Amino acid sequence: MSLEPRIIKESFASIEPVADKAVHYFYGRLFAENPRLRALFPPAMDAQRDRLLHALTEIVWSLDSPESLAGRLGGLGRAHRKYGVRREHYPALGSALIATLREFSDDWNPETEAAWTAAYRRAADLMTAAAERDGAHAPPWWVAEVAAHERRTHDLAVLTLRPDRPLPFAAGQYVTVQTARWPRVWRPFSAAGAPRPDGLLRLHVRAVPGGWVSGALVRHTRPGDTVLLGPALGAMALDPDSDRDLLLVAGGTGLAPLKALAEQAAADGADRRVHLLVGARTERDLYDLPDLRLLESARPGLRVVPVVSDDPDFQGVRGAVPDVLDRFDGWDGHDVYVAGPTPMVRRTVQALQELGTPLERVHHDLLEAERNGSAPRRSSPSRPSLPARRS
């Protein structure tokens, strides 16, 4: 595969300072030349632009890792089926991309254009092949009935969904959700539990300011309503070759995928101890603690530790989660999984590193912030302040 990664990275680096303008130009060019494609996209494009920039950044800085790149592109190809993207749409997308790069690159030349054109064709082939393989055995989306809707706090709900057909997923993965209130607007939410024999799926959803889908799911959804679910995505799964004890560190609704991993560890039957640290600002924000205590009582190897930062009357562990890790025995012999808001994830990984935990055993998903409504991560995966997720 000759993608000329050096040329592509150098030209992309020159565009990053004006990335927002470039993304606006890309969609303007795409829709001007192909008006019918506008119907595939949501009414408001802000989040879509952010996701495009994030995906393109991840792809560019993964060019030196063909296996990782192929996995990312295959996942994107499968995920795009729910938008109605087909093979015949890719040339138009590629034409708009090359035109955008030509417009904003500092040193565009025939060699650069050839490298980008070859890279895009390879990427499009991988994405369409993955989508077509997936289409042979799976629908582009699932219709799911809301079986239960529990308001745990004023801005947070736990939804139990019943897909109309089996929706395969692994503990730690997420699904995208579309509501009838906002057609063509999809938002990702982690499954808050391991796969169940009855096929039910639980989501922890916090309504965030300006969050169209999260607000609709929390405030305007009732049992009996239906939503659409995209295929399961994400790779923050338990290492099947490890029998080390687990440390799971959750902040906010980052609890959802880690609760799923705790359930999966118990279901696997391995004799591993699991510490689940659940961070919250106040005791009232420990929205899932009763369920966690039930899970803990049924799983002798599981210990649930609530950690509260802003409640002086709380009788348990107080402080920010990254700051209390040194109050426990060493974590160097554990596999560690971290999920929650990006600042919390970054500080936690840094604290673990300072405590001597090998970074190759620390797994995290910095997309979790986007899934729960925070601003998407903009840093380049080639220059992160944290190592890339190892799962």
C-alpha cells in the first residue's frame, strides 16, 4: 500500500490551523456540486463538521499503522450505512476533499495531490468493502422500543431498549441513537451492561446543554416510544488473553461502559478481582449506586468504591478520582480501563503513570467525552499527551 504517509502528514499539518474553515469549505463545495447529497446529512451541521475533522485527523495520523487504519476505516464504512451512504457517493466526497486540500494547503503540488488521491481511493475501497460485507448479514439500523425509562436525576435517565432483532455488541462498545424528534441526527451512547440473553440494552443518558438527542432521550421519551440504533462500535473491550485483576475508573456517565466490563468479567468466570471507582461531584450524583451495590453483592470479586469530590458531608472516599488513586494498594499488576470526561481521563492516566502502572495496560476511550456531549477532542493522535488506547 503506497499512501506516501509523510507527504500526507506534512500537508495536513499545514491545514490543521485553519481546519474549521477547511471543513466548512468542504461541505459547501460538496453540496454545491451535489445538492442531492444534502438530504443524507442532519439539518444542523456543527457536530457533523466536528466528527469529520476528528475522523480525518485520526486517519491521517494512523497511516503508519495499516492494521489500525484498516480497522478504523472499516468501522466508519459500516457506521455510514445508517446514513444511506453508498459506493456511488464516494467519488463526490473524494472530489470535494481534494478540492478543499488544494485550497487550504500551503504547498500543494502534483506529488501531494497524487498521494492524497491514492490515499482516498484506498480508504474508500476499505470503507465500501466493509459496508458491503456488513450489509450481507446485518441491517443498517435497528428499530428499538423503549421498554423502560427511569429518571435518576433532573438531567439523567437510564433507558432500557428492546431492539426488533438481535443487535450484537460486546461489553465496552457503544451504539448510535436517532430519535423521531431529530431525524438524521445520530449520537453515540455506551451500552451500560454486558450482552443479555433477552437482548435488552441499557443506556445512561445525560441531557447536556444544546444536546438535541440527549435532551430528547431524557425529557421527551417514554416507554413504548421507538428509536433507531446503529451498529455497535468501539474497541474498549477486555483483553481476552489477560487474567490480571481489573481497575475500572469511571467519571459521570463514563460509568456505562465500565459497568459493562465489570459484568463481562464476572460472566467470564475468571478468578479476577475487580475494583470499580465511581467518581461524582456529590453523593446525589451517584445515580447508579443501588444497581452497583446489587451487582457487587452478587459478584464476590467486585468492589465498588464511590469517590465524591464536592460534598464535605460524604462519609466515603472524598476527592477527585485521579487524586485518590494513591490511597489504595498499587495498580501496577492490574489492567486499567478509564472512561469519562476528557480532562478526568487525562489526569487519571497521568496519575497512574506516576504511580508506576505500565501504560500498555491502561485502556481509555477519549471519544467518551463526545459521546456524552462534551466538545470533541481536537488533538492529533500523532502528538497526543496520552498514549493511544491499547484495547
